Amino acid sequence: MGDVYKKYNLADQTIDFLGHAVALYTNDSYIPKPAYASIEKMQLYLESTGRYGDSPFLYPIYGLGGLPEAFSRLCAIHGGTYMLNTPVDEILFGADGKVTGIKSGEQTASAPLVICDPSYCASDRVKSIGKVIRAICLMDHPIPNTKDVQSVQIILPARQMNRTNDIYISMVSYSHLICKKGMYVAIVSTTVETETPEQEIQPAIGLLGPVLEMFVKTSDLYEPLANGAENNLWITSSYDATSHFESASIDVLHMYEAIVGEKLDLNIEPDEEDENY
């Protein structure tokens, strides 16, 4: 990809924009690699623009909580059981070391495999890979210099911030039915690099204009020590700092392929006459 940039004599800022804001890479390790994958990611961005509006990104009405709600409905259609407000106290294993289910209070739910995020697992099954800081900012105005758009994603490339990791800003509003009219919610996030993480996000906070209230949290990032093939406990990685969920989507696709044995093809339309549809 570096040869492509060199052929067209692109400036560093343009390279940062294409690689981090269009292709959604989180670092520059893609530059010395073959260009085909990067060109495909840029084409996807271009083809997505204008598909459902002037943005290549989609955001669910009522916020990200709409995703598990949609999952619960799909789960019910396929005969699944969705348990609300149910804490997981323990993941259970049989004598052979394989998962047998989960325990919640005095009740147990049996299952041939368990899929979860690292927060449900004992520390000996995951490893720490860093920390992420997130700031949720409540405002009564859109982000300045964005033409008063009701939603926007801003990526501050690491190189331009003299950092190792990008800083992400995602702003949503009443148009997504996540707050009342006249209010805006901006989420700022990045991977922690120093002992003063709140100082690291100040360049992004400074772009927001006056903030009515801000909630800041620093969380640990984990990834599994094993892929689940031996004990049927499949653990995802923690949500990273990215605001576009590209890495989370890739993690899900890889896990699906590892469990099922084939790639997930979302282009296949189910047969409406199929009883399992």
C-alpha cells in the first residue's frame, strides 16, 4: 500500500485520512503489506456512502441497546431462551474439562458451549493487553465546525497527535432517539498510553465546545488465552477504543468460523419456505 501512496504522491495527512478514517485501520502496519485488502476497505467505504444517507456508517435507533434487543427477538424466533437480569455467578465445567453450562444463584443452565466476554471469566483464562479510557459528554449543541450535523464520527490519527493510538469521537442525538431534543451525546475514547489518561483525551474534548456534564471511566482490556476449541468456552476480546466496531465485528466473524467451521455469509438469503427460518 505504501507503493500506491508513493505513486500518487499523497501527503501524510491524506494517508492518515485514507488509512485511519476511511479504511479504519488502527495503526500503520498495513502500509508495507499488499494493497489489495486496503483498496477493498476503501471501496467499501465509498460504496456505503449514500446507501442509507450521506454517511457510510449506520447507528441503531434508540442506541446500541437496540442490538441486544434485536438479538433477543431473533433468538426467540429460533427457539432460544433469553434470560433478563440474570447474573452469571460461575461457568461450569465437567470432569473432562469441557463446559457444561453456567450457574446463577441456585439455578444452572446447561449448554454444550458458552460464548462470553472476558468479564465473565476467571483471570487465568484471559490476559490483560492494556486499558481504554472513555468519556461520555452531555452537550446542548452539536460539535462546532461540523455544519451542525446531528451525528458525526471524528477520528484523530495517532501520528497527528504524536501518539501511538488514534483518538475517537462519536456524537449522536435526538435523531437516534437516545436523548431529548436539543441535547447531544459525544463519546470520546482512546487506548491509554500514559499514567494520566484524562490528559490524553483533552485534544478531543477541546473540539466539543462547552460540555454540560462528563462521565469518565478507564477500563482494562483483555483477550482470551485460548480459542475455546478444547473446552468449548469461547471468549471474545474486550471492546477496544474504536467507535466504529470494526475490530469487534472481525472478532465475531473469526469466532463464528472457528465454532461452526465455515465463514459467515450474510449474502445468503434464507428460504422463506424453510421451517427454521
